[in-house]
Amino acid sequence: MTTVLCWNLWFGGREIESGRAKQAELISRVAPDIAIVQECFGDGGEELADRLGWRARQQSWDNAVLTAHRSKLLGTDTRAFGTAAAVDLPGLGLTLVWSVHLWFDDYGPYATAQGADQDAVDALPGEQRRVREIELILAETDRMLGTEVPAETPVIIAGDFNCPSSDDWAARPDRVDVSCRAVDRLHGAGYTDAFRDVHPDAAVVGGETWSAIEADHEPLDRIDFVFVRGVEVKEARVLGAAPANVHGEKFADASWFDNYGGTCAPIPHQRDNSFASDHQALVVKLAPLAR
């Protein structure tokens, strides 16, 4: 099987003491075949790759694909929010891999908490920008399949989408039933949400990734995703921090969650935390489709 780690590095690790060393330690402990990272804050991805003895494929300050395996950066028109690479992954072979970080502003849950309906959320400039970004990523993927890589190449699109899943919200009574269009676009293009494929009942398994260490008033949600096409999902878990605040109860005994352990204090007391991000990480195991 191929192991994928997806993780937002939170300003490249600068918000945690010795953050990059701690991030490298986590990646080493997981031992993935590929680490798909966001918020590199410039050279964060390259430094992590150097610490691991890997290579970083990165075309902007934000997103990077890290791996020890043969890989090639694929130039796209998505520099500000997406990096693509062709990676020869063990078990899967040549795979088109994206690290994406969609626009952060106009977070939909903030609007729904104030009573916004579907039309109001869709009209938010930030929401519209996220949709445009994911549509360009899908268009660039279609362009590269058959030109940069063979048409049948498996695809992984992973990262911080800065919006939750429509399926999650529809299944949970504590959420307004509002669709999140950027995630919907991936479902419509035939991609599988790896975590939800393994844990289909969102009312039972939340899978929240942001932000356990934020203030208690933040709308804890699942905004980090691994979407795949042309592969089989075998396992999907969340790895991260269970802090000593109201959010910690969500993770304490969750069967889908692996607690990294060590010190975990909420913001603004997070400097000495062992887990060096405000985002939980996703660890996904993939296999080739059965023929």
C-alpha cells in the first residue's frame, strides 16, 4: 500500500517552538511515501525535505509535494493555490499529485452561524474564489492527463480547502444544511473523499481537522481533504492533537483519531506544543484498483 500524509504546516511551523524540527519528526514517525503539505511559508517544504533526505516539488510559497521517490514538478496556472507533481509511488506507480490551499476568506461556517442561507453563502466573494480555484485545478488536471502524464494516471488532490464538506453538514443535526461548492465540484468530477469513503457516516465520525487548539467559539470542522481517483482507499485516519479545552473531548476516545501525544495547549499558549500545527493531519493508505 501507499501511505499519504496531508498536513497544513501553520505558517511553516513558526507558531511552535522548534516547529520545523517537530514537523520533520512527525513525518519521520508516520513514514509516508509522500507528504502533501500546505502553508509552507516560503521554504518550509524545502527545509522539511532536506531534513528528511527527500525532494520538495513546489512552485509557490504555499504548497509542496515531498517525497523520497522519483518525482517531477508539473508547471500549472495555479501557482498561488496549487502545486502539481508527477510521482512514481510504490504500489501505485506514476501518480498525478496535487497540494492545494484554497482561498481562506469568507469562511462559510461563519456566515451560516449568522443565519446565512445557501444563496448568501454562494454569493460570498471568498466562496466564489474557492470555486474558481478548484475548477482551474480540475481543468489543469484534465490538460495534463494525456499530455504530461498518461491519460489513465491515478490522481490525488489533497490539502486545506478552507471550507467543509456538504455531505458532512447534511448529515449532522448541529449544522445548517448548506452545500460547499468547491468540495461539490470534486465529487461531480468523479473524485472520492478518502476519509469519508472509510468513515461514511458523518453523524457518527466527524473527522474534524481544524482547529482543535483554537478558542472554544470556533466552529470545529473538517476542512482538510484527500480526494482520489483511479485508486482504492484502504485506510484513512486523522493524526493530531487533543488539547485541554472543550474541543479535546471530541478527540479523546475517537476510534478514527490517533493522538500524537505530548504537550498540547490551546492558542495563545501553544508555543511548546508537541504537535506543530493548528490543523490535524490526514493519513491515508491507498492501493491500485482491482483489475
